[in-house]
Amino acid sequence: MSALLALVSSLMWGTSDFLGGVTSRRLPPLAVYGLSQAVGLVFLVVAATVTGGWAADPGYWPWAIGASVVGMIAMLAFYEALKIGPMGIVSPLVALSVLVPVTVSLLRGEVPAAIQIVGIIAAISGILLASGPELSGAETAKPLIYAGIAAVGFGGMFILMAEGSKHDALMTMTGMRIVTLVIFAAIFLVVRNVGGAKGSDAVPLIAVGILDAAANVTFGFATTMGLLSVTAVLGDLYPVVTAILAAIVLKERLRPVQYAGVAVAMVGVLLIASGG
């Protein structure tokens, strides 16, 4: 069940990223991020209210706050890396974020089955290849540094989300979103670069917000049901989903290495699932 939930998370994250990327062609990225986060918070608040989540033990709050802060730092670093560096270099480096929770979980004593270890290696390799890696193109080390910060930040966020989910998965994600929007509001007061949304943008923004929030929750539940070293890898397959959607919907031509990455990642998923 944990593997299935993690895969569902990847599907929703990948779709959310695709829709967010398309919408960012019409609106400032900060606007897309902020408005979709607000929609996601409404979704989570409704879910928490319906399920009685507000009565949960507040032990999730430190983890939610930490995950929010670390996640926003990672996101800003990622945007900066994309602004000044080639996506073909930045995206694969950021995809290495999965190595952080995998390494920490292994150091804590998690022992996946041998076939799952092979699957983990295959899935991570597939993620990197599907991201369309380039061997050259960065003129300075700056984009690499920002991408490295983003990778460590996203990986750390996964760990904090998993820790908070031990208390309550839904409320951890709700707390994260509340803190994120408070921080975002502060950034908005300084930057004032959020706006321009039209009625036609409502549907994709709502979809991005709900899919991202729901993916966080399903990933949180997944981490409480299985090994983090496994769920983190399966949850990190979203770049593969985004690449596939871009090829199908936008008719973007994938490079041969990306097709190979999709195939290798799927083999990794099968190996991980067979060992569960």
C-alpha cells in the first residue's frame, strides 16, 4: 500500500508541475506558486475540518514548520538555478534530492530487500536520465551551487514531512501550507510581483494547488506504512511524469536519453514493487 500511495504522489506531483510550468508561461512563477499554495491550503483546511484533524496531537508542528521553511528555501534556490543555468543541468542535479532521504533512512538502519535496492538504483538512474541531463552548458558554478542547495533542501523536506507524518500526515501538510503562505505573504510585501491572473487561469491554478496538496498528504501516509528509502524514491518519480505529459500534451520531443530514463525508471518501479 505504501508503494502505491508513493506512486500516486508522484503522479499528482508530476501533473501539478506540468500544469504549473504551462501556467508560468502566462503568469509570473511567484504568482503561480503563491496562488496555487493558497488553493491547496483551502483544500487541506476543508479536509482537516471534515476529518477532525484539528484535534490531533500538536507534535507535528515543529516538523511542519521545518519542512515549510526548508522547502521554500529549496524552491527559491531551484528557481534561481533555472534562471541562470541550463535546465538540462539543473533539473538532474535537483533530482538527486532523493539521495538525502534514502541515505538518512539507510543510516538509521532501514534494510530494503536486495531486489528493492537494485530497483532503487534503477529508479534514481531513470529519474536523472528522464530529466534530460546535459554534460556541458553551465558558464559558472553558480547554477550548480543553487541546484545543490535545492537538492539538499528538497531531500531534507521529505525527511521532515515523514517525521511529522508519524504524528499526523494530514495536519503536517496543513501546517506546512499555513507556514508557507505566511512566509509567501511576507515575500509578496517585499517583491510585489504577484498578479495578472485571469479567470481562464483559475482552473489550472486550482488543479495545481489541489494536486500538490493531495500529493503531499498521500506521500506522508506512504512514509508511515513502509520504508522511507523506498517511498522516497517512488515519490520522487514526478519528473518522469512531467516529461511524459510534456511529450503527450505539448508534443515536445524527448531526447533519446529521456526515453531511456523513462524505461529504466519503470523497471526500477517494478523491481521495488516486487520486493514489497
